[in-house]
Amino acid sequence: MSAPALEFTAEEERRILRHGPWPPASRPDPSNRVSGKPAAIAFGRALFFDPRLSFSGAVSCATCHPPDRAWTDGLPRSRGPPSLFNLRFNRWFGWDGAQDTLWAQNLRPLLDGREMGVGPSGAARLVRSDRQLSCSYRRAFGVAPGADDAWIFVDLGKALAAFLETQVTGRTPFDDFRDALARNDAAGQARYPAAAVRGLRLFLGRGNCAFCHFGPTFTNGEFADAGVPHFIKPGRVDPGRHGGIRKLRRSPYTLLGRFNDDAQRSTAAKTRYVRLRQSNFGEFRVPGLRNVALTAPYMHAGSLETLADVARHYSTIDEERLHAGGERILRRLDLSAREQVDLVAFLKTLTEKTPLHEYVEKTGNALCR
């Protein structure tokens, strides 16, 4: 005997279906000439784990983004290291959106002396002097490393981007439920936990979470004020998106600059027309929610330790603390204890089934023979 179908209104069903299908179609990044190319993916993988790309020789990308911890180290900071899942679908990069491509975002820690800080000259010197890296560069880009340090440096960011583009999360219990709903499969729908169904209804309805967290990646790709502190230390404020736009305008590594491989600048409109507004102060990137149960702590500075803390935050949010126009979106939800548990139950069904160790194992190596 088949299980009874869950009853949703036409509007609820439309909004549920909007969060799929998964995975979505994707295409290579036109600003990166090695996007999607196997040799570049393998080269990027090798670079990701190579500590020689830091001035100390002891820090690699994987130091703060270990793959077995969902690509984040789980430590609270003024800006925590975000997970690297599903970056290929981002519109902006970094918590403040100071980068408009994934390859440009990869250059930021290589430039920052507080992180890796190797810089263009150090990175280029390493690639030219190391036989293995030089060979891998030639395989990925079709030419030997040249004399222009800046181009070699940017190309390393593009190889890293080719690797990170492959880190797309797998299917989740929510995806199975969503697809069962799409094909009117009552038995498939019935396998979804009752608490998750209640949490999903809250997410779409009274909670208004889907105002910002919508679509297959559960994010609008933009920036918002979530009502969390944005002081780095007493007397020093993190400007968030406001500072990010100012950095973007000063950067030589944007879609409007010479390192864009797309001569038509077909994806550059977002950068050309971005506007700086006072309301951007205190706004941070709206993260996607796939695998969110694996990526604690939460918010840009890791100020909330668990998903239960996140649900409690939005349930009891102090509307007087909202800035950056957040008061137009957020309202204190006053969720009951059970409703908070249900909301967390739904969020946990956005966790994929793929073992985390497979994310690196499946990419292979970049060894040149």
C-alpha cells in the first residue's frame, strides 16, 4: 500500500521545487581559460596542499580549509574561513565580496601577510625553480612559465579555481524529497522526516528564511545584515560589504582588468555597475546552506556555535541592533522550542551523503613524468 502524499499548497510546492534540481547545470568560467581542464584541476589540487605557497613555508590552503572538516577549520575569527563547497556557483567571493571571481579570491590569502603572503614574485620564483611545478604549469596552461611574475601569480589562482570548481556537494535527503514531490511520488515524499517537513514549512513561511536562502544553492548570492556583532575589537568595526566594494574597485584582479581571459567581458557587468551605499555597512555574504550542518561555527565571525544557536538567534533577535537595512527583512520570530528543533531538523537534511574524504581522492595528482 502506497504512503499518503504530503499536502502542500500550490505556493508551497512552487517554492519547494525552486530549491532544485541538484546538481544544477554549470559551465566553465569564461574569465579563466583553464576552467574545467583536467590538467589545471590536477595542478590546482597540488597547489592547494603545497605549503611552499606561503612566506613561512609552513601554511597551505588546506591549513585553514581541511577537506576532512568540510573545508573549514571550525575556529571563530573576526572573519572565519568559509567552507569551499559549491564555490563555482557564487556571484561574489569572500565575506565582503571584495573579489568577483573564484580565481581572484584565491589570490587574496597569497597576498595577505597575515595568511600565506607569498606574493607574486615569490610565487613566480617558486614555479620557475621547481621542476615539478614548472612541468605542471606547462601542462595546465600549454606554455612554460614566462617572465611576467604577475601573470604566473594569477595563473596559480586560476589553477586553484579549476580545482575548487570540482568541489560540488552531492545529493541530500532534501533533494530526494524535492524530486519525489516534482514527480508526485507519494512513497518518496513519505520517507522525508516529519520534523524536517515542519521545519521546511517554517523556512519557507513564517521564518522567511527563503527570502535570502533560495534556489538550488540556498542563497541569493548577495549580502545582508544578520543582526550579529560586527566589531573586530573595541573601537574597530568590520565594514563588511561596504569595505568589500571599495577593495574591489581598487583591485587589479577583477573582471574589468587585464587578467580576465574573456575578451568580451561577458560576465563583467556586475562589477561595472556595482554601487557603494551606506547601507552596505555591516552586510556580509549570504552563505549557501548545503552541508551547513558540517560547517560550524556560523555567521561571518563564527559567533554562533551550533545550528540550534542560529535558530535561537533568529527567534530572539534584537531588532534595535539591526543596521544596513536589515530591519526591513528580519523580525523576531519567537519560535517555540519545538519549532527551533524542527528548523534544525530541516537544515540537517541539506547534508549530502558523499564521504568527505572522497572530495580530494577523486581529483587525482599532478605529477609530471
